Amino acid sequence: MTTTVVALFALTYFGMALGRFPGLRIDRTGIAVVATVLLLGSGALTSRQVVEAIDFPTLFILFGLMILSAQYAASGFYDWCALRISASARSPARLLAATVAVAGGLSAVLANDVVAFAMTPMLCVGLKARGLDPRPYLIALAGAANAGSAATVIGNPQNILIAQIGHLDFWRFLGACGVPALVAVACVYGVVWWVWRDRLHLRGPEGEEIAPASLDRWQLGKAVAATVALLALFAAPLPEETGVLLVAGFILVSRRLASRDMLGMVDWHLLVLFAGLFAVNRALGLTGIPAEIVQALSAAGWWPDRLAVLTPLALASSNSIGNVPAVVLLLSAWEAPPEGALYGLALLSTLAGNLALPGSLCNIIVAERAALAGVTLGFREHARCGVPMTLLSMAFAVVWLWLGGWMRFA
């Protein structure tokens, strides 16, 4: 049975690294689901063990934030932001700055994947209408969304999971990770501007006028009120998942927006991916292998409670199996990690996702949504900016965590 579990575990994370299996149209979520089904069918896990393996508070928070983001999308806010950015900036450099600022800011309070998904198509439309090459702005959108999301516990899925496992306070997390995230956003702008500085100018005659995006101010006001209420609830003595679900329930009660439509905007694939990975990791944990590995690494002094170990580990794992699966895997084997190490894991795994196009789901979303809008964003184009922006931002984060006393270096 141990051999079966190890084989399924290895195949699952091999699929996470590739994104799919060659010759098959099965993506990361499908791979995690099939692996869980095979573990159940082989008897390696019971249905009760699968349910016990799933961290439901994490899924509840993700679900609630997706409902909140759906409210913003339903109001037309994302489309309005994307078109307003592309139409109002007086110069390409200011347009780039506006893209970075809006994407980074929104991703700190809303899930970065949702921000990237919603803004990419309309940003492409507005940029092409001005005769601009959308590629540098799309790289900046993805990079800033990743960097900005590192600031808070609700900025991205891996932060949500880390905060739940470590019972991290929202505002204390912001104090530990906010400054490095802000510096990372600045790195995104500086690197993209420098790499593309000779090609940010207009490349031809401006396109046709595009219709302005309609903005439902009432629905936007409801979204803003829900966001303020959510932040207030984070300061209250209430479980975070309960506060997020209360806000989601408030949003779903509407006379104008059908709950079916709102629920249709939820990224159910991501929620199922998390559930599948929880089950696969639990099966491996029951074999006792992770505990043996932890003991061996600790004895050798290679456990990631130090920056000298965690930094290269985050960089390598985030750009192989992806930062979300990497964090799920590491936390499944890491019992009682120290608070400072959790801040380091959240910050470094998120920033490492900017290195290469497959490094984070946000990057992949931008590339795929851009392709649907007729814009091709390649691996090399992204890497020319991704590598320097990642190394610069992670270097600052390491110094910040070390000097701030959050983690020791070696």
C-alpha cells in the first residue's frame, strides 16, 4: 500500500509541475481529483479520512473572498478600472505605473487570481485601442498582483492557508509583510519599465474608440461596504472564516443580482484543487515517510526555519510544482512552525512566483486570458522581467525578515 501511495503522490506533483499530462486534457485540478479517487479505490484512504484531511476553514475563506470579488465584478468595477487606466494615462510610463498601482492595491484585499482574471481582457482591449503593445503591461499586471497579494492574509490562496494553519492575526501579518510587498510592487514597475523602456511608446495609429465600461455605483457601494465590514471583522474576536462567510451571505442577499450568477463566478476548480491536494498529502502522511524526512532534515540542519534554507526552497518549489501546491505540501509535513517562519513562507513563496510564467496561477491566468484577447505572452518575454524583479524583491524580503527579527538567516 505504501508503494501505491508514494507512486500516486509522485504522479500528482509531477502533474502539478507540468500543469497537465502529455497527450491528455487533464489539468491540475483533474489530476488532484483522480489521485484522490484512486486513493479511495485502493483503500489507502477512507471517505472519513478524506473529509478529515480537508482544511475547511481555508476553503470557506477562499469561497467568501471569491463571492466578494464577484460582487466587484458584477458592478463592472474591474472592467471600469482596466479601461480607465488604459484611457486616462497621459504617457506609457504613467500607464504602466497606474497598472501596477491598481493591480497591486486590489490584490492586497481581493484574491490576486480574481483581479488578474477580471482585468486582463479589458486592459488588452484598451491598450490595443491606443496602439500600444500590451505585453509589458500584462507582465506588470501579473507581477504587481502577485507582489501586492503578499501583503495580507487574504491576498492569495497560499497566504490564506498559512494564516489558518498558524492562526496569524490579519494586522500583525500586514506589519510583517506589508513593507516587503510594497517594495516588490515598486520592483515590478522599475524592472518592467527598464526592460521595455524603448518599446513602451506608441507603435502605430490609435485604434477605434471603445465604449466606456458601465459602472453600477449601487452594487459597487455594496462591495465597498462589504470590504470595510470584512476588515472590521478581522479585528473582532471572531474566527476569520466565520467573518468572511457572514460577509458572503450579506452579498448573496440581493434584489438585482441572482445568487446563481454570483456563485457561477466562484473558482470552484481552485477549491477542488485544494481539497484534492489535502487528501493526497494526508495519504502520504499516514505512511510515516514525511515524519522520517523531517527528522532527517532537522538532524542535518536543513529544515526551513532559516532564511538560508527557506529562500532557495521557495524559489525552486514555486517554479516547479507551483507556489500553492508547494505550500500545501510543506505545511502538511511541518508541525508547529514558528510564527516568523510562516511570514517568511508566505512572503517568499508568493514573490518567488514572479520568476517564471508557470510560477504562479496568477501568471498563467494572465497569459491565458490575454491569448483569448489576441495577445501572446511568451515564457522568454516574461522571464526577462520576471527573473530580475523576483531576485530584487526576494533579496529585500530576506533582509527585512532577518533585520526585523522574524527569522534567523542561518
